[in-house]
Amino acid sequence: MPVVSVHLTDEESKLVERYCAKHGMSLSDAFKTALIEKIEDEYDLAQYEAAKKRFDKNPVSFSLDETRKELIVR
């Protein structure tokens, strides 16, 4: 497994250490979780922007009843 080095100021290091202690996480888990969440947020935003662009080109919406009839949900 690759090892990644992160350079922090003393102040940043203290902040991160306090956060990890408060949440019972290792430094590695905290950084990994934060990075994965950031990647997921950017992906979600890109998906939203693409969907919004499609909707703006063809602004059609359906009621819940119309959707149920289309999907045959009872």
C-alpha cells in the first residue's frame, strides 16, 4: 500500500490531532475520509450540473401520479 506524506504547519497539526482525538480516528483515517468525501462531493456536483443542463434544455417534469403510472407502482 502506498504511503503519502502531508506537510502541515504546527497550528494545522494541532488542529488535526485534536479533531482525530475528539472523533476517535487515526490521522490516516481522517485524511482518507476527508479526501474521499471531497471527491464524492465533486462527483455529485458534476452529476447535478449535467442533469440541470439537460433539464434546462428540455424542462419537462412529471407528477408523482404520472410517475407511478409510468412505472406501474401501486
